[in-house]
Amino acid sequence: MTCDRFQLKFWGVRGSIPCPGRETVRYGGNTPCVEMRVGGERLIFDGGTGLRLLGQSMLKEMPIESHFFFTHTHWDHIQGFPFFTPAFIKDNIFYIYGVPTPNGSTIKQRLHDQMLHPNFPVPLQIMQSGLQFYDLEVGEIIAWNGITVETGQLNHPGGSVGYRVNWRGLSIAFLTDTEHFPDRLDENVLRLARQADILIIDATYTDAEYYEKGNSKIGWGHSTWQEAVKVAKAAGVKQLILFHHDPSHTDDDLDAIAQQAILEFPATIVAKEGLAIELFPAP
């Protein structure tokens, strides 16, 4: 694994539910999973169905040691974990981080419970890799090997956690499943996004969809590409990546969103499966 680069790759970019089909081929239909390779370490953010694809790509690298960071445990962010093949292989080690739910359920309990009968045929305990679970507090900073991971509360039903990864003067903010406030920008979002080299942010809807009369998405826990642009400008980020696409948005819809967003913030990309970006620290 290259140790002098900050590498980012998207394995799942959709929200809510997988949506494979002819109209989602170019951007992909898997739910959230983002991989970062930072200074020789592998960090994985969320375990949606894209995690299965990542797991298959990792099989040629055994044994593996990686760090998992979950934003929250709604199904679309954990449903790929039972199909993550490397977790079933002895000698692999995974450090798994998450904030307990409001009712006190830990990340270990949530991943365990989704694999209980009748939801799944085999339990979490069948995984032979070393699974080490850590309960985070919102606002906590994790640091190791020159990497720091900041956390912050996001505005989402049941709670969600945003992350910012810092390494050798570079930074990527991962802020999905967060809804904007009607009267101000979210201070937690701005703090995590501040001057980031890359901001990956929830842009599930358009403003028209979010405020649609009779079918409003207000209170559903997600934001719009227009609000994402506002955050990018206010936080002074270098690159904006729109993420967590609505399953009803076709490839053509996302092309149209990209065209409009670029007019407002030229350094904008709409996330798609397989998108890979490398950052290089200053010499």
C-alpha cells in the first residue's frame, strides 16, 4: 500500500436502497461505502452494499488490517457488512468505530442484530477475523500514525456522525446523512468542512424536490446540492463531491445536477462508483 499518498475511492454512492438497472449504470446503484488509503493505512467509511465490492477487491491483499468508521446504522449504511468477505477470514483485523444510538445500542450491537435470525442465516460470531469495536463520543478525535480523524454531530433522525480525516496538511471531510437548517448553515458541518481539500457531502435532493408542495422532504434527514454548494463556498473547500444520491435519480438526472452545480461551484464532482482521487502532501 502506497504510504506517501492520500487516496480516495468510491464503492457505493446511493442513499436509502440499492438501485441497479439500466438507468443507473454510469453512477452506480450501491449504497454508501467510501475507502481512503492514508499514509499506508486503510480507512473505510460506512458499510452499504458497496462494501461487498470493496471486500472482493481486498482478497488479493490478505492479511488485512483496516479501520471502519460508521456514520450511523440505518440499513443503507450497514447492509453490506454481512457480505464483506474479508471479515470471515482469519488473520484479518478490523477496528470498527461508531457512536451509540440514542437508545444506547452500540455499533457492535447494531451489526450483530442485523445478522440475527430471521434477518440473516448466520450470526456475526461466524466472522473469523479480529473485530475490535470502539464506541465513540461525538466530538472525539482519534489519532494514530500521523492521522487524525475528527468527529461531529450531524442533523439526521436518530443521529449521524460526520468525519474529517487529516494527514500531512491534507484533509477530506465525509458528511453524509445530514439535513440543512432553514435559517443558517450548520456550525458542525462548517467546522468539519473548513478549508478541506475535498468535501464529500449529502446532496440527496434538488431544492425543488426538497420543498415540493404536497411531497416535501423536510425532516427526512437529507440535503440538496444547492445547500452543498453554499457549504462549500462558506467553508472554503477546494473540491466539492455530491454524494448519497436519491435512488430515483437516473444517470441523466445526475448529469443535469452536475451541470447546474458546476455553474455555481466549478470544482464540483458528482460521486460515482469507481471514482478515485489522489492527493499528494507538500514535499
